[in-house]
Amino acid sequence: MNAFSSRPFSFYFMSNTLALLGIWIQKIGVGWLTWEMTESTFWTSFVTLALMAPAGIIGPFFAVLAEKWNMRKASIILKLLMFLIGVLIWYLQFINSHTLLSLAFLSILQGLLSACYHPVRLVFVSVVVERELLPSAVGLNSASFNASRVVGPALAGFLIAIFDLETTFFIAMLTYIPLIPVLIYMPLRSRKKASKVINNYYEQLIEGAKLALNTPIIFKSLFIVFINAFFVRGMLEIQPTIAGEILDEGSLGLSLITAAAGFGALLASILIGIRKNNNLKIEKILIPMVLIGLILSSVLAFTNNLYLMSFLFIFVGFSTTVVGIGTQTIIQLEVDDLFRARVLTWWSSTSFGALTIGGILLGSLGEFIPLNLGMLIMPILGFFIFKVILFYKFENRFN
């Protein structure tokens, strides 16, 4: 049964997807503004990736706390605060007062709020629908999040090219609004309570980590996520840097490459959404998708042609989104309510932490060597690490 048969979930899905798109539109806008101000590959990558860094570093610590929160109140408060940050980003652009410090500070602050909200978002879907609709809701929620990570930047590129940064930030700010009344009024089911309560914070944190590392299918999923995020997704997340350093097309170049990756992500989301997936079916496609992402990422290094690069980004966006949705869905279906936030944030920490470090490393390399050389080194290194660990640790299989 499809989760869209639940009217509350349908409202939540649409409004939450819109808010997620706004986050990524804002992220790319801030990144492009940083490039225009500094023309530094390092600072552009740093500010662009600041949104994900806190979730990658401190996500699991928030997850333990989030399991005790009231999901409705936490969601409303955090979304309101994120909306206010969006207002401030737009207003400073409106009065032409942004500096590198303001961009970095507001990006990190928004990242901290996102780190708090991420475990809440992962758990929230489980209290919106009944248990029989949960697999469908989990898949749709994962598709919404992962597709928005690439479709949002694509929209940002078009908005910057057609309008300007002020309009882009204003539209991003407005996308937060529809979700707030939905969170206030939608009915929620009660959450499962633990029969044995562990009060010690660090025991709960370690318990979630042990479950993630000792469950083979979850551990394998985390390995796949790390390779995908560090060596492939990091390149997608610094598209403003690539557009500014390699392509001499201004905002048009940014809009086309982000749109191409977004189109690939959208195709991946639709494909997974219409298929009847289970863990076994998802597992079988993960390794081919990672390999495709690594190979095509290395090919990107050999071109500065806007249209060829855009074409390649379609397939990179597709492969990375399949991996993101697939691994998150596997983990969502493998754990129950009691551990969902704690275990799933290890997925997000691995993903966000790896792409943050990978993206900043690639941006830093661009300060010393040509950026396209760094874009060649990263996926080749990732390919060999992936094959070696896959062979020795997982016996060259993923099932």
C-alpha cells in the first residue's frame, strides 16, 4: 500500500519536500556569493559545505537527545529557527551587507540547526503513518531528501541565472513557511516506548553505534555511503567552485551543471519510487551505482566543456542518489522505533561527514594544483580503496 493513501503523510511529504528544496537553494546561493566575493576554491567549498558539516560531526550526539523529544514541538521550533536564519541571509543580501564572515557564520548556524533537525526528521515519518505504510513512507521520505539535495541546487542555479541572489534567497526563505502549519495541525500516532530505559547518555550513544556496526547489512551500507560521499558526492556539493574555477560561463554554467545533476537525481527518485523494493533488491544495485559514480567523476576531470560536463553530471547525480536513497531505506527498514534516530544518524554522519571532508579536501587541493587534477585523483583513489576493502572485508560481494 502506498503511503500517499494517508492524507496527513501527503501534506507532510509535499510541504517538507518544499522546505528541503529551500535549504539546498539557499546553500548554493551562499556558495555562489562566496565565489563572487573571494574567487577562492577553499572558501567557496568551506562555506558551501558548512551546512552539512555539523550533522556529520555531532549528528549522533543530537540523535540520542532527539529520541526523548516531542517530535511535533521539536520540528516546529527547529523549522521556525531555520526560517529566521533564511530571513537574515536574504535581508543582508537585500541591504548589500554580506561579508565572508557573515556567510560562513550563518551557514554554520544553519548547519547546526539542520544537525538538530535531521534525527527528528528521520524519526518523524514513523509517527505520521501506520506500521503497514512505513516501508512506503520511508522510501518516499528518503527519495524526497536525497533528490532535494541535487534538485534544490539545480533550481538555485536557474534562479541565480534568471533573477539574482536577492530573489533566490527570498524564494528559499518562503519555502519554509508551508511546513509549519502542517506540523502544527497534522495528527500523529504514539511512539513505541522502551521497556528498559537507559538513562546514561553515553550508554545510549554507544548502544546505537554498536547496533549499526554489528548488524552486517547496516555496516555494509555505511561503507558504501562513505565511498559514495567522500569520493563522488563531495564533487557535487562544490559545484559553485567547479563552475567558477573550470567553466568560464558564470551563473549560466552553474545553472546547467546543477540542473543536470538534479535531473539525474530526479530520475533516480522516480525509478526507486515506482519499483517494489526490498532490502535484497536494493543491495544488488548499490555496487554498480558506486562504480559508475567513481568512473564518471574521473571522466569529468578531462573536460571544461559546459555541455559535456552537464551530460556527465546527469549520470553522476543519478548514481549518487540511488546509493543515498538505497542505503538509507535499507537502514530505515532494518531498525525499529527504539533505535531509529540513533542508528540513522550514523548514516547521516557518515554521509555528511565524508562529503564535507571530501569536498573541502578537493577545494583545498584547488588552491595548490589545478582543480581538474584534484577531480581526477579523488575518484581514482576512491576506486582502489573501494575494491580493496570490498574484496578483503566483504569478499567482493554485498549481500
